Amino acid sequence: MLPALSFLDAACNFPRATLDDLLGEGGAVVVAPHPDDESLGCGALIAAARAEERPVKVVVLSDGTGSHPGSIKYPREQLRQLREREVRKAVSVLGVRAADLNCLNLPDRHLPRSGIEAESAAGAIAEQLRKAEAHALFATWRHDPHTDHQAAYDIARKAADLVRGVRLFEYAIWGRDLSPETMVAEVPRGWRFDGSSLVARKQAAIACHRSQVTNLIDDDPEGSCLSPAMLARFAGKEEIFFEIDR
């Protein structure tokens, strides 16, 4: 077993992959636990696939309302609508058609890892894989230190098992926040995708999530917003995807 940070450092030396290496001849389905994870973790990949007119489906699992639960200006339903508008604008910037974004509106901070709701979400993802004729599925890293991100992996794994020939890739969002002693997989294996020509497009998509990257919602002292240091992790030209035996 490797410490998490050693694993992530080793990932910086993964071999470079083309779209064909990752997607084959088809498209992709990207699973985001919250509105914004799709842009942070897979923005360049999505934009590159759409530039080649490959089908890309984005499935957002949660309603995003856990980010500012104490806001008076944005009570739950208004916050849900805001975050859905933001993700719709973001994926549009990346080239994804409105009909190819699916928001399941499961409860933020309480995504199910098993049971009827998890099975239903997995079925919805599997249906998108079939519609896109995709054999590449992307979800958050199983070790991300956020329970929703771990649940998203579990749900995506269930979906991958429902469709023959699907490769499951994982992308880290909060991985660098794991405690140094956290142990993960024995051997890091995966790919680096060069998105250098799409950095501006990816950053434009991230910027669409104003509730997460600005002080748009300023009346909830317990609210979460992505720090400049956190955003800097996703400003580079490469996106890293793990491909670990499931």
C-alpha cells in the first residue's frame, strides 16, 4: 500500500493518453457528485471530446444545496435552481448539449452508497452509457475525502457493471486534502490527458460556477467556497485519471 500523497505524486508520471486511448472510438459519460466537479476534474476531456463531435453525457448526482445550507438569500430550492443554472452554463461552454446533462437532484451531503436510491442512480447512468454508445465512464476517486465523492464512485461502479465493456476512470478533486497517513492502492495506474489547448475553455466553465468560486452567496458563514489554492490545482494543462481494478 502507498500513502495517498505518494500515490498522487506518482500519478504525475502516468503515461500520456489521447482521446482514443481513453474513449476508444466512442464517447464518454462523466459522473459529478456536485455541480462543478465535472468542470474541475474533466473539463478539458469533455471539451476535447465534443470538439471531435463525440457524444458526452454528464450526470450530476446531487442538487448542490449542501454548499450554503444557512443562506437566507438562497433558501434550498433557490440554491438548487442556481446551481443547476450554473452547471448548465458550464457544460454548454464545454460543448455539451442541454439534453445531454442529467441532474438527478439527490440530497447533497447525503448521496447513497447502496440501497434503492443508489441502484436507481446507477441505472440512470447505465442508460446514458447506452444512449451515448460509450464505454468510458468517469467518476470521482474512491478515496476522495468527501462522502459524496466516495458514494459517486460506488454508484458509478454499479453502473459500469450493468454495461458490458465499460472502463471506469477516477478523477481526484479533494485528494490532496487526505491526511498523510492515509493508505490507498498498492500500485498507481492511470493516464495523463493533455488539455493544454483547452485550458481557457476549462477555466471559463469553472468560472460559470459563481456560487462556488466567488462570494456571490455572502450570508452563510458556514457556506463552502473553493479557495484560490484549491482552484489552482485545476489550472494546469493536464487532467489525471486513475484506472484501478474494480
